[in-house]
Amino acid sequence: MSVLIILIGVSILVAGGFLIAFIWSVKNGQFDDDYTPSVRMLFDDQPPKENKTSLKPKQK
């Protein structure tokens, strides 16, 4: 039974740590950019480069 009390205490400490980290990241502006994620999919991939040699027919 004492193990449950220890586990609950540790889990509350870990949850508090995550809460503090989240509040710290919000105050430091980690989540300020709300425009880029909506258009990121449009700019991620580079267009494939065209290989000029593959367009020419092979000569014997």
C-alpha cells in the first residue's frame, strides 16, 4: 500500500514538472507562430529536378 502512495507522489511531481515546462515555453514564445503551420505543407518539398539525359532517346 505504501508503494501506491510513493507512485502517486512521483506522478504528481512529474506532472508538475511538465506543467512548469509548458508554462515556461508559452511565456518564452514557443507557440506564437500561428500562420506557418497552415502553409508549411505547401513549401516543404523541393520540386524534382528534371534529368535532361533521360528525355533523349538512346543512340546506338
